[in-house]
Amino acid sequence: MDILKEIADNTEKGKQLEVPAAVQKALANGISPYEVLTNGLQEGLEAVGARFKRNEAYIPEVLLAARAMQAGMNILQPLLAESGRKPIATVVLGTVKDDLHDIGKNMVGMMLEGSGFQVVDLGVNVPAAKFVATLEAEKSALLAMSALLSTTAPYLKTVIDALEEKGLRQNVKVLVGGAPVTEEYAIKIGADGFAPDSPRAVDKAKELLNLKT
Ligand code: B1M
């Protein structure tokens, strides 16, 4: 079987031991970490996600697939993040309050790291006050936020409002993304940028900070 298909299938089935082994095999065969991520791990998760949508899979299966994907991503992370370089900028990253989805956010973080950013990842379920305090502490000029639920997307605006209240808004560019978020929505809530996927999040981050692409 094609090794990328093997990774996708094992991810979909939530096989947390087989996925890292197959990822190692793919890398040993010269497949790039990025290809393993997008055409292997992500394919598998999307497949279980599609079944979930059709009521053919249940949350525990989705969760197992997500864990299997994370096990594979743990191997790819150091390869995608070039070490030993001076960071081009610091970005504060997180999934907004009441939202526990972190796979897309982690992919954005990995891609940013791989492109030379220092990423301060606050994880999931992050309240506005924590975003604000971290941006201040890190003196970061870029906030990257994910929201995966239509019920949590409005919280992106709550964070932007909190930045305004603290007088930080003009010093911080806000980049947003996640499945329910669109370019139009990003403009409506007053964000500075939107990206539909992790590679384009990197391009947008550089554009917002006027860094060379
Ligand atoms: Co949830 N879930 N989930 N889930 N889940 C979705 C999002 C859903 C679309 C499934 C569905 O019904 N079809 C649906 C949301 C519906 C909606 O709001 N419109 C949903 C629901 C309803 C729920 C629960 C409410 C289910 C329940 O309990 N009844 C619950 C909520 C929990 C909570 O957060 N409070 C829940 C729980 C879970 C699990 C815990 C089981 C698990 C999460 C595990 C984890 O993340 N560690 C899970 C999963 C895995 C999914 C699906 C299947 C996959 C999400 C994912 O990781 N996608 C998802 C269905 C689907 O998308 N097919 C679903 C892969 C990931 C790479 O894509 O995150 O979109 P994504 O990231 C993309 C882009 O969006 C973009 O780049 C990434 C790709 O490069 N991007 C950015 C993301 N962040 C960005 C930031 C940027 C720029 C781009 O700039 C800063």
C-alpha cells in the first residue's frame, strides 16, 4: 500500500502506534514532512470528519483519530521547525475560550515555526485576558487565533475588543482562522487578516508584519 495512504488509513482508524511508525517509514523513504502532514495525517482526519458529518462515526472515533494524528505530528514538529535560527517575530497563538479543537491551530503553529517565527502557543480554551497578558509580556505584535465552532467564532471579536480596551489594538495585528471563519467574517469583526489554511496563515502573518515572503 502507498505509504501516505497507509498513514491516512491508520489515522482514520485512530491507530496511535501504527501512525508514528508509518510516519517514520515515509520520512525514511524521502517523503517531505509537509507532504506527510497534508497528504497523510490530514487526509485521514478529514475522512473520519466526513463520516462524523454523515453520522457514520461517533465522537470517540474522531477523538482517537485526532490523537493518532497528534502522535504523527509530534514526529514532524521538530522537522518542520528549523532550529537554531533567530526568530523573525514572536506570535501568540491559541484557540479561543470554550473551544477545544487544536489540530488546525497546531498545524498553523508548526508552519509558523518552520517559517522562522517564535510561537507562544497558549493551547485551547484561551480567555481574552490570557491572550492580552501574553501579548504584553512577550511584546508580540501578532496574535493568531483559531475558532472551530460557530458558537466560539464570536469570541474572536471579544478578544479584539479586549485588545482595544487595553489600548493594545494599534500595536498588535490580529490573524484569524478556523473552519467557520471566512474572510468576510474576519473583516466584519475587525481582524487584520484571515487565512483558510496553515501555509496561507504563514504568508498572511508575514504580510501583516511587513516581513519578506
Ligand atoms: Co468537533 N466539531 N466538536 N471535535 N470536530 C467539528 C469542528 C464539526 C464541524 C463537526 C461536524 O459537526 N461536522 C462541528 C462544528 C459545527 C459548527 O460549529 N459549525 C464540531 C462539533 C459540533 C463538536 C462538539 C460540539 C461535538 C459534541 O460534543 N457534541 C465538540 C465541541 C468541543 C469543544 O470544543 N468545546 C467537539 C469535539 C471534538 C473532539 C474533541 C472530538 C475533536 C477535537 C480534537 C482536537 O482538536 N484535539 C473534534 C474534531 C476532531 C472535529 C473534526 C472532525 C475535525 C476538526 C479538525 O481537527 N480538522 C471537525 C469536522 C471537520 O472539520 N471535518 C469537527 C482538521 C484541521 C486540520 O482543520 O481545524 O479546520 P481545521 O484547521 C484548518 C483551517 O481551518 C485553518 O488551517 C487548518 C488547515 O491547514 N486554520 C487556520 C485553523 N486555525 C487557523 C488559524 C489561522 C489561519 C488558519 O490563523 C490564526
